[in-house]
Amino acid sequence: MPDTIIAMSLVAEFPPSALSPNACENLVELKDVSFGYTRARKILSGVTLAVPKGKLVAVMGGSGCGKTTILRLLCGQHRASSGEVLVGGQSVATMDREQMFAHRRKLGMLFQFGALFTDLSVFDNVAFPMREHTQLPQDIIHDLVLMKLNAVGLRGAARLKPSELSGGMARRVALARTIALDPQLALYDEPFAGLDPISLSVVGQLIRKLNDALNMTSILVTHDVVESMKIVDYIYFISEGRVVAHGDVPSIKASTDPFVRQFVDGQSDGPVRFHYPAKTLAEDFA
């Protein structure tokens, strides 16, 4: 616990880390993964990607391309139709009930729009995973919760309810709850959605600094290209259930790939179609 407290107290001083040439051990691997909610509608088709330990990796793509599905596969909420989903070298699909609980205990998840418990205070929201998954005494939980809230700048808001918070504050509380158990792997599902530019920047920098201070590995699912490029080590682009491009930030910025350019530059015309596949207008209105 002392090491954790020291890390949390110094978290604001940590600079973004650079990719290290010897950081080659992967915590997360997807190998030729396919998944569909029905046979007729595939969400992922042969996705292969890797996330090295200690790195912050973004998964980007249009709505409905399968980004959040990847997070659900990593949590064990869904199982791949084919291929392998590995976390720490262990296949998520082969875990029994006890192994799955142990696996999820090592995960931190920030849901879209925070998903705080509205009837609980800020303090109790952050304390919730500690009370559910540990046997720590209440005085220790008290101190740890305040340390987590201090790391996101909200120790003074501990007794407020979610309804009393701004959108940016609520997202920071959700971030404190995500790191409550010092997870090995943090998963962020659209953490920037609905935030004003200042809150967005604050949350982005917190994600980066906490990743480094707690020596976590993080996967960030987002549409926000500009903010993500400030904090991530590597980017995967998903389109129609496939990895269509990937690389570090400098290579993505310099890429001439039509999909990358359309997404990074926000172009209306390109490989990504605006309309979902459908019959012709003449057929639908006949």
C-alpha cells in the first residue's frame, strides 16, 4: 500500500512515457478474432492486435465498427466466434467462473458517460469496488478512496452526489472508480463523449498520467482523434469489423492511407460510408 500511496500522491508529476524498445511483452492479444451477435451480422472479422504492457493504445473507428465489442470480449461478456482473446497470456474464452472473477478483478472499466450510482455519494461510488472485492478495513478504504479522488482533483467533492457534479467532474469520479483497485488493465469506452474542451483535456491528461503512475496497461476506445493523439502510444483503426490501419502517432499523422486520412481529417468522402447498407430508395418506397 505505501507504494500505491506514493504513486498516487506523485501522479500529477509524471510525464507521458515514450515507447520503449524493450517493452515488447504484450498484456493483451487478439489473434484473428471474429464475432457476431447473429450469423447474418458479423461485428468483427479476423481482428488481430496487440497491446504491450504499460502502454496506452487507442482503438478508433466509426460508430458500429466493433470497438466496444473488443472491450466486451476482453471482459468476458462475450466470447469470440473464432480466434483467440488473450490477457496476460491466458485465453478469456477458456476461463471458468472463478478464473473469470479473478480476471475481472484485475480490470478497470470506465463506461460511456461514467455510469455512476446516482443514489451513492462520490465517496461511496469509488469505495464500491473496494468493498465488494476486498476485505480491507473501513479506515483503510477511507484513506484509499481519498487518495484516488485526490489523484483526479476531487477529494473535496467526496460527499457530493452525482447529480451535483458537472459532466467533467462526473467523468473524473468514474475515472477514480476505474483505478480503485489498481487494475492491471484499464478499459476506457468513449471517455471524452459529451465533455467540453477543458474537461476533455483534463480527463485525457489524467488517463495518461494515471497509466504511467500506476504502471497500468490501457485501451482507449474513442472517436476523438485530436485529443487521443496527445496521449496514446499506438493507434488501431477499425472499419467494418477489421483492422484497416495501425501505427504510432507520428506514422499515423504522416499516413497517406485513404481511411486514415478520412478519419483523421474528418473528411465526408472516403472509404467510410455514411449510409448503412440498404435497398435502393426506389425499392423501399415502392
